[in-house]
Amino acid sequence: MKRAAFAFIMVLVLISPLILESVGKDSGLPPRFSWRDVNGIDYTTPVKNQAPAPTCEAYALVAILETKMQYKLGKIYNPDLSEAHLYFYPGGTVKAGYVNIVDAANYLVEHGVPDEGCFPDPHRPYDFPFESLPGWENRTVKITEWGWVNHSQEEIKKALIEHGPLAVCMIFWRDFYYYRGGIYHHRWGRVAGGHVVAIMGYDDEEQCWLIKNSWGSSWGENGWVRMAYDDLWIGEWYGKGTGVMYLGDVYGNLEPDVPYIQITQPTIYHTYINGKEFPTIFRKIPFIQEGAPRIIGNLVVRVEASNTSKVEFYMDGELKYTDYEEPYEWELEGSKGLHTLEVYAYGNNGAVSKDVVDVFIA
């Protein structure tokens, strides 16, 4: 699985001595801090999966924004922003393998990013024509500024407390793919590429950073990694940035009055045989799109939706069924091959949200 964006071509300088610098006991910083536990409250949002596209920059930035949104409003409501919008609109491409994180941060200042319902991630391993739903400009979250954080444990820890979670451009090795838990130390394998993740905290007793990844909840510690201080290799951004980025204050439409909709069946990297769900074992098969759910036999498409008066089911752009009450379901119909399944939720106030998944019918 191509899980990481190979921003490695942009990460020109490896930093090790500075990130290993110890923080003295008289620094005044607490021995541990985490946005998962601020006075007993976890302000982070659920782990997501960027696969199979190299969209890690957008996923890291969105993870930061969603945490800052909940902290600013002082409540847990699991906002869900559009990583695909933040990746493609500032100029990112799957072919290039990245979006320039500086361009993405500047885009957040100027335009902001809308909720997921405007541009759901189709999880495609290729570039495609894209456009967010009309009116997305009124559903955005923006930032006041962004900036770089110097390479030292003390500065990174201060920024985590003062500014919120941080995006870090890192170099990783092959053994990082196989991390399952504990304090990560690089043990084996060559450099696999570059990656962008969100630092959410630190722990001096365990001598590690608490990092949220975007490889799904089945990787690591439910999608998280505790990375040893001396095993985080940071890459500078074209020599013009430290590779550690903070985001300023968030503002805008932090809680839009729009429908919420999500396809819960089928989901990526799963195979369905007469309605029974199994994890897809052989993911890379010629002529079958990686990540697309594989359907054998009958399947009921299931959708979770709220703040909704009706749900429409489309196959390859053609309206197939409209459901006006829960549970929102449709018996999948389609010929053999790859198809695009889209669902639209309509609110009483005229707002619309969508979700999408490509499916392969065997």
C-alpha cells in the first residue's frame, strides 16, 4: 500500500543533533502534555486513512484544525473537514505525490477548507477532475497565520502548548510500516520516504512524542505512535522552513448547519461476499482499483445520515433510489466492473452534503 506521500524529494536536509537536544529541568515546561488529555478532555478527532493516495500533508493539517476547533468551541463534536479539498485545490497531485505544505497553509489563510460533505475523499490512486459542492465557500474554516518552529525539544514542546498540535515533515524507514505498539525506535530497513504527521503531545518520562498518523486505526496503537525523541528525523522544507509547522487561531464556520452523511457499507479495503464483510487480503491485483471495495453477489448499501430529510443514491452519475427515512439503504445494482457510488443528503434548509466510494463488482 502506498501509504506515505513521497515528499522526500522536497525534504532536503536531515536533522538529528538538534532534535536530540535535551530540555533542562528548569525549563518550566510540564513533564508531559497531550491534546488527548487537557484537563481530562480529549480534543483530538478519530484517526483517518489516507490510503491509497499520497495526501498526508492535508491529513496532518486537517487533524490539527479539527483538534483546534473543538478546543476553541470547548466541546467534543468530532468535526470532519475535507482533506481532498485541501490537497487538490492548492495544487496537489497524486502524480507528483504531494501538495506543497506551504501552499496548503497559505490556502488555509486565504480560502480555508470546507467540511467533508463538500468534497469527500474518493481514495483514488490517481488524479481526477474535481469540484467541491456549490456554496463550499460558506462552509470553511480558516486560520489567522502559520509559521515554523525551531528544531529543539524545548521549542517544539512550547509550540505544542501555546499553538496547538504541530505538523512535522519526517523521514521514515521501512520498519515504520510495521509498527504495532510501544515506543518506536528505528531498528531495521532503509529509508522509505518522506511523510507528514501531526504531533499531539510529548512525555519526558517515556522520552517520546505522541503522534497521530493517517494510515487508519489498524496501524500502530489504534492509528497513533509513541516515537522516541531521538528517532524523529525532521526534514527541512526546501531549506526555507524548519519542517515543523504551527497553525494560528481557527475561525469561520466551525459548526455548519448542514447534513452529515457517510457510507458505512461498503468501505475501502473490504470485500463483500453475499453481504458478508471481509478485509481485502490481496490488495494489488491488475485491473482492480486499489482500495475499491470488491462486491461478489448481493449487497445492501448502508448510509449514516443526520440533519437530513432525504438521501439519494447514484451509480455512475445516474439516480437509482431515494430514501426518505432511516435506515438509509439501497440494494446495490450494477454490471461487472468498476463503478462510482455517490450518496447525497438534503437538509431542510436547502444544504446538501455527499459521500462517495468507488466499487468493483465481480
